[in-house]
Amino acid sequence: MDLVRETPDEEITAENLPPDKVPTHVAVIMDGNGRWARQRGLPRIAGHRAGTENLREILRACVEFGVKILTIYAFSTENWGRPEEEVQELMSILRDVIDCELDELHQEGVQLRHLGDLSKVEEELRHKIYHAIDLTKNNDRLILNVAFNYGGRAEIIHAIREIVEHGYKPEEITEELVSHYLYTGDLPDPDLIIRTSGELRLSNFLIWQSAYAEYYFPEVYWPDFNRQELYKALLHYAQRDRRFGLIE
Ligand code: FPP
């Protein structure tokens, strides 16, 4: 299959993806919003808004193509260091998504989960997040993990603290136990991690869970990562030979 060639629209269908090679869990570092905005002479926040709008298309496409879990990196523990105005705008975006999109997400069968530490998030927003999680907890069409005030190292420290608090003995510490106490809990690890905008870094995202993930780094900025781009990513993934350390 020639992956360089653009796939014509009519060929972008779930039927054209090998069904046994669609990743169950896709995780995305939605990078390039700021550069997308700068290219257009717009403020950075316009890029974040465009990126949020793009999420709708990608959520729909995930359901269409058979992806069961989508994890998005929406706000990292390092993002607090951005200018206060941008931090507040990112908080507002999450607030607006919950206020305006929650009913539809619920009707569409999306289960919302949160990865990260909400203790630093303002109380009203925190309660909105808890409400959204509780409302959608029985949905099973697509799990959407929103990593918000998330950092991979902080997540591992949090898991270690939980394990110590629960009084486990050294010989009881296993990979399964550590995984269980991560924010992703008993969800399967991501099969495919996508970082848009051409940057080749993991930036503290799912550092434990990504041990055997496949990576895909498209050049496009996140607001331009559309259904066709996701399809291309899934085609690339389908061609990978995952061996998990074995030889065949
Ligand atoms: C990286 O682009 C993007 C972010 C730090 C935030 C991404 C957030 C959204 C798309 C909205 C999130 C949606 C929800 C549900 C809260 P960048 O700003 O680093 O771009 P740059 O590298 O081009 O400057």
C-alpha cells in the first residue's frame, strides 16, 4: 500500500482498514495550536479553540473507525508556566466543553474520564469535571480520557504513594499492580501515540503506559489533523509489526 499517496475521500471508510489491526487505544499529543494561530496572524488562544473544534471530528472518526479509547493531552503539569492569560483560556475551554458539549457527548455514548491531579484546578471547574465523569460512567461507545494537569512522572509518584499507603510488601509489587494504581487504572495501554506538528518528543505523556506503543508523528498542526489524517495514522499503524520483545 502506498501510504505517501493521499487517500481519496471515497476510500476513507472503516471497511478499508484491516479490522484486526485497528488500535484499541489511541493517545494524542495535540501539538501545534499556537503555530497554527501564528501562521494566520491570530492569537494563540484561537489555535486552542480551533484545536478543540477539531476534537469533534476526531471523536466521531474514532467511533467510525473502531477505536475504543482515545486519550488526549489537554493540559500538562508544565503548562502552568505559560502566561496566565493562556492558562485561564485553557481552563475556560474545558469549562465550555463541559457546559456546551456534555449532553451531546453523553447521548453519543462517550464515557469521559480524567487523568491527572485536579486539586490545583479551581473548585467550580473541578465539580463540573466530577459531574461529567459520573454522568457518563456507564457509556461504552468510546472512552475519552482527558489528561488535564497531567504529568507522567507525577502519575508514577502518585501510584507509588497509593501502593505504600495500601501497605503492599516489596514482593507484591508487580507491573500489573503499578499499572492498576496509575490514572489509567485497568485500561489497556495505548497501542498508538500520535504527536502532531512534527515534534518528536513524548513530553512526560503516559511514560509508563507507552512502553510498547507505536508512535506516529505527522507534520500537520493539531487543528488540521482531520479525519483523513487519522485514517492515514491508522493505515501506518496497521503496517507496523508489533512484537512486544518477541521474535515473531
Ligand atoms: C499544544 O499546542 C496544545 C496544548 C498545550 C493544549 C491543547 C488543548 C486543546 C486542543 C484544547 C483542549 C480540549 C479540552 C477538552 C480541554 P501548543 O500551544 O504547544 O502549540 P505550539 O507548540 O505551536 O505553540
